[in-house]
Amino acid sequence: MEGMVIDSGFWRRKRVFVTGHTGFKGAWLSLMLARLNAETTGYALAPPTDPSLFDLLSVGDTLEDVRGDVNDLDRLRRVMIAADPEIVIHMAAQPLVKSGYADPVATFQTNVMGSVNVLEAARACPNLQALVNVTTDKCYDNREWLRGYRETDPLGGRDPYSNSKACAELVTASYRASFFAQGATIATARAGNVIGGGDFADNRILPDAVRAFAAGRPLDVRAPKAVRPWQHVLEPLSGYLMLAEQAARHGEAFADGWNFGPGPDSERDVEALITRFIAAWGPGARWTPDRAAHPHEAGLLRLDASKAREKLDWRPLLSFDEAVDWTARWYRAHATGADVRGKTFDQIDAYLGQRVRLTSPFPAHESGATQEQHAAERIA
């Protein structure tokens, strides 16, 4: 299966059910699905931040926007059955390590029982072909090894967030073996740290940086030497789409856990990330070390994505510098009142233009640009 890409013909009019579509990654994924002509139903709570990418870009206009909690099994099941999905991508979660410490009960409830509920609702969908449960690279038992974690390494997680995602992996494996041995293919996706325009969450390094710079103060950095696998949000999202497509087409060979992370060049410490971001942001931005006491976070985390490279032919398209620069330019556009909707679609089209086999045309967005035009250019 060499040379795999996203086949636009596969996704055209495909019924896709996305949980967590009002979040940062969910909003980007919803717009990608819109460009691929999918018929998407989103199920989520209200956007978790104000402002939010979902509201800024009117993402709700591109899909069937349903508000609901994954902890409400009865409502979730009714909505999912009505949507009759062929593909389910489960992204709804409590996604922050620090919030996991603040409210561990809600973190385990949403990330573990929420996954149970999504899988249980999916059992009632007769036309389901594939389900991808998005967890995290932090689901591994982090020994701070120098090598990247592989899908066969032990799961674990010291803090409540990381541990809840390891539990979600185990839940998914149990449902796959117990209830989906025949029928839909069930996979999980474990992505490295994502950056990109439109993330406004607290306690994430680049959103915190943007808020600090806009207020004219330095960014307080609590762990400048912590190493993470940084990647632009479009990278793992394309991996989720490729995984879902191949799981639907080829079944059991893809019913497993999959890592989506950058190459070694993008495994940088926080100081390198913020230094590059400041250079791209422009004058007036600076950082200082935060020496206050904070809950434990791993100092070193690397991810081995060779399985996705070999079996999906997925690989990062953006370098570390490009990923940071694209992110900084989005936030600068937002800070100056520029057209962030157009900026977002331009980035999506430039990226998909390198990833998609165009067997079905993209719809033109409001600027009138076509996919073919964007495929031929890189964003400056």
C-alpha cells in the first residue's frame, strides 16, 4: 500500500461523526472535512474558550452542529444513530495536564467514560465502517527514555490526564475485541504536541505567549528545557483522516494504536519553541523563567511514528520552523484584525494540496481560490 494519500473521492459525501468539533483540533478537522466535501455531524459542548476558533471561523456553518456531552449516553446514542455515520472520529476530551490535576474526577469521567459512551453508541450504527479514538502521546508509561515511544510500549501515565488517556486506550482495545471483531474497524491515534493558529486554551505555551505579548508583558516559562515532539495541528489531523480511510478500506490491518509525531528535528525543548515563535512574532516579545512550584510534568517525551510512516505512508510535511512560523502568522493576523478565516483556509488548502489525491474537486471558499491554485504554492 505504498504511496497512500487522502483520497478526496473517498471523503466526498461520506457521513462523518466528530465529537469535540468545537475545540481547537476539532474545529480544524471540521474545516478539513468541509474541504473534502464530507457530510459531517459534530457533537460537543459549547466552545471551551472565548474567543474560540470555532466561533471566529463560523465552523458551525460547515456541518450539522449538535451540542451535547459525551457523558450523556442516551443523547449521544440518539444523535449518532440519527446521523448514521460511516466514519466516527472521537476527539471530545478534557485535554490539559494542569486541568487534570485541578479536577481529576471530571477528567477521568470525560476521557474514560466518555470514550466508553462513544464506543457504546457506535455499536448501534449499522453502516459504520471505521472509528478512530484520538488519545495522546502521553498515554505511555513515560520513563523519560531517549528513544521515542512505540505503539508496543507499556501504557501508563502518572498524572490524571495522561492516565485517563491510557485508560481510554484500554477501553478501546476491550470494545474492539469484545464487540467489533466483525464489522467496523476500531483504531486509536496518539499524537505529539500540536501547535497552530486558533488555540486559546489556558496553560498551553503558545496561547499563553500570545496573551502575554498582546498585554505587553513577558511570557513566564515554567519548564524551558522540557522536550516535546512539536508539530502543526494539520499534521496529525491528516494522519487521523488517512487512518480512518485505510481502516474503512482494509479493516483489521489498521485496527490498532498509531503514533503521529514529527521527526527528530522537531523534538525540541520549550525554549527553542518560544525563541522561534518570538522571532516570527516580531519586536516586543520576550520570555522569562517561571520559578514558582508547579505539578509534575515529564521533562522528556519523544514519539516514534515509524509505523505510520511505513504502513500509512504518512509523514510530516512541515519542518519545525515552518510549523512555528505558520502558527505565529495566524496569531499575528488575528491580533491585527486581518482575515483569519481566509488565512485558515489558505493554510488548509496549501497543506492538503500536498497530501490529497484529487479525485473529487474541492469546493471553492469565499475568497474564490481553488484547490489547484493552492496546491502549487507554499504559504510565505
